[in-house]
Amino acid sequence: MARDSYDDSYSRPVRRLLLAVLVLFLVSLVLVWRIDNPRVERMRAAIVDRYVPNMEWMLAPVTGIARMAEDFQSYTRLFEQNQELRRELQQMRAWREAALQLEQENARLLDLNRVQLDPELTFVTGIVLADSGSPFRRSVLLNVGGRDGILDGWATMDGLGVVGRISGVGERTSRVLLLTDAASRIPVTIQPSGQQALLMGDNTANPILDFVEDPEDIAAGDRIVTSGDGGLFPPGLLVGQVVFTSDGRLRARLSADLQRLNFMRVMRSHPGTTLNDPAGLIGPPWPPTGMMLDEEGVLVPDPSARAAAPIEPEQ
């Protein structure tokens, strides 16, 4: 026990002395290495030439660790750059979607501007707020209404063709009954044959062409326009083309894209026809009573009707 105490009392001063010598040596080495003197510089070069080449095997682990640290830092920078590029790519995708939507809206607006209409027609452009389509009803809601002068019965168009008619007007909004709705009935003309027909919606994408006098004179692809009969719609508005379906019925392929309605034109073509009942869609008989069409299509008095009229006795 006493010998252990003796060894501790002897080794402790030795350790302190060695530590002091080591610190003094390191401090001296730092000072010598920092001195800016030609002689000291030559001494440093001699020390490096003498000891460093023989200590490459000792420096190899240090060099390897330094390279690993540099590689780790490089990988860290690459990971950060990769994350930043991913964020930028996500932002670019969002911008791309926004740009595509703006491009589509711009294309539709350009289509609206390119449509050639009767110079006497004026229109109000509205934005589709909601699509209330269902298996039993086809209609959309516009952001224009009574304050914009919208009236029931006015025709609506997209960039190419007729979409439907106004079937309900509020102060700030209005409802459009689409041509595909089962309650939709509009008189049309099939060109170039000039035959009259009634376009009837049946809740499908292709409304029915009914009441055609000579179906054999009609070919697939014939142009369909509004006839203007009854004064409900202005004449000459493009509706679509004739198609033949497997069920043997004449139908219309609409020019308007009802699946992508963003903007609509409400055609102010007349003072406004208010439709209070379905009978308002049916115009007066043609030709009027007591009149007939001559060979040139001019409306003239009917002689047979005049002859059939009772003669009043003279007084």
C-alpha cells in the first residue's frame, strides 16, 4: 500500500514534466513555423524534406479521412441541390398547368372573337359559374343576369355554335338550358337542302332532328343552323352537323363543346321574348291564313281562300 503511494508521488511529477515539455515543444514549433525569416524558412524546408517523405504512411489515414469528409460534404451539397431542383420542378409543373389553363381560356376567347355574326346582333359575354347537369337535366349557370339586361329565351353560344337558351334570370345570374336537355326544342334549317326541322334534346350528346319532310335529301355532314321561326332564336346561328346513328334516326353533332364550357355569349337579338309556358316555343302557322307562297317563294294572297270567303249581301 505504501509502495503504491510512492509510485504515485513519483510518476505524477514526471507526467507533469513531460506534458510541460510537449506543450513547450508545440508552442515553439508553432512560433518557428510562423516566423517570417529566410533562415527559418530554409530550416523549415530542410525539416519537411527530411521527415515528411518518410511519414507518408502516417499521413495516408489523415488524407483518406480528409477526402471522406470532402466527399461527404459533396454528397450533402448534391442532396440539397437535388431537393431544390425537385421543389423547382414541382413549381414548374404548377406553372405549366396554369399556363395550359390560360392558353385554353385564351383559345376559347379567340374563338369567340372570330365568330362571324349578324352585324345587327349584340351580345353579352358571361362566365360559367357552375354546371348543374344531371342524368335528367342539362343546364349551366352564368354570372350575368337581370342587371345586365338578360331576358328569358335568348340564345347562348360558345366559340363556335349554339349552346342553348336562357331559361331563368336572376339579378346577378342566369340559367342556360342546353340543347341536349330533354325540354329543349328549337327550330333549325338543314343546309344546303334548306329543309326545316325541330332539334329535340334527349339528354344525350347528340340531339334528335325530328319533323324532317324529306330525310332522303339530307346527307351526313350537312350544316345545321337556326331557322329563326317563331322569333325565338335569330336565324343563321351555327348549331352543328347532321349524323346518322345506328338506330336510324337523324341526329345533330353539336359544334359547341358542352364538356368544356367556360365562356358564353348571350345573344341580344330581339327585344326579348318571355316564355311563360312551353307553347311559347311554337310559332304561328306558316304561311298565315289567307296567304300562300308563289313559285319564287314570295308571300302572296291565296285566291282560293278569297273565293271560299262568304259574300256579304249588299245593303
